[in-house]
Amino acid sequence: MIRVCLAALGAAATLHAGTASAQLSPLSEQELSAHHGQGFLVLTNSSHGGHDFTRIALGADVTLNANFRNIRLGEYNYAPRNGSGADIDIPLFQFGRSDGTEAQRLVQITNPYFEFVYKNAGDAATREVVGMRFGFESIAGDIGLTLNTLSGSMLVDGGAAGMLDSRTDPGGGKRWDGACTAPCLNFAQMGGVRAGDVNGPSRDFWIAALKSAVQFQAPANMPQAPDLAQAGVWLNWRDRLSALAGMPPPNLPPTR
């Protein structure tokens, strides 16, 4: 594991500002000992299930309010089930809301990361990049979400409406349109999700782009490994999600 610490670098000098100039002054060893830094970049290598992984994590806490529209990922022909023609078709993906309390207006994200997947990493002649994924160690808050097609593994508690669970899909979650046998929650009934509950934030959100199926390892704070990620674009999100029923919550752009 390799850590790159920026906080210590910032503490290594103090800034003395004059009218028209600035000068950096180094701190002594004794002065430096009073400062504490956290790794900003963490690089980790691991192996699992015949694949090798290199993860680059950002040791950061992020608060986010943003709207994304018409996300289409993985557009190619898939004869068994073309759906909308894309692995993931999300007309609206909205972080935060403009109504409610100040805390509800922002989504809290911790430790975002990129992870690259290889096979035959030890053999230069046959080494191959299989793909990558992007995810968060945890996420908490209200997220407006409308889905046309999902390729992935998702579990949402809809209360009296039932569960939305990709594991009930006969197609294994590949280009699923949310159809299910009642009682269950479908895409049309869900205006979004609340990530996290009284036990803590949601812990397993990630999106992968892969040439072939990959079994990722379980997160450090979860006992069970995620479902096998299939080739193409694949979304995983099964932990501590409850449905926001009806329309997505309002999230107006910030005023200037």
C-alpha cells in the first residue's frame, strides 16, 4: 500500500504575506511534530478469483448536490435482451434535494476510488486489462433516480410496496426493465432512493466497465461478496437503500 500525504506537505511551510510579495518559510522538526496529515491517495494491490486489482482511493469526504440527466452507458447489441439498447439507461440521477432540511440538500460521500482489473498480471506476454470500476466507500442522503434499464445488482426496500430486487429477474439483472411479479417495487413506482439508515451509510455503490465477468471482493466492512459482475457496464448497489416513492424530489439548480 502506498500513501501520498498532502496535508504534511502543506504543513511544511507557512506563508508570510506582504503588500506585493509572499515567501515560504520551512517549519522546524519540533513544529512539524504538532501537525497531523491523512493520506490523500491510497494505492492498494490485491488478487481474488483469478484476477488482480489495483485500487486508487481518494481519502476524502465529499458533500455533493448535483443533477445528471440522460445517462446511457454500454450501448451495443445484446441479442438476448436489448432493452433500451444500453446496459444502463438513467434519465435522471440526482444527488441531494432542494426541499427539506439543510442536511437533506446534500449527499455525503466518503473515499471515492477507481479500481483497475487485470488477468495474468505476472506474465508480460499474456497480461490483459479486463476493465475497471468506480465507486464510493460509503454514501448517505436522498438521491432522485429514474431508471429505464439497469444492468446490475440492486436491492431497494419499498416498504408496503415490496422490494425491488434484481435477483428476481430471470435474465440475471442484465438490461433489466424492472419488471417483477407482485408484490414488488418496480422502476415506475420509485422516484429515488434514500441511501443509509440508522445503522449507517450505504456501503457498496460502484459501476464497472468490463470485458468479461469479474467477481469482486467483499468490502472490508461487509461480510458478503457482491454478485458476480457481468461483462459490459454493471452497477452494484444493495446496501441500506429505501425507496423514495412517486416523483423524484425537487432539486433546483443553485441561484447565483
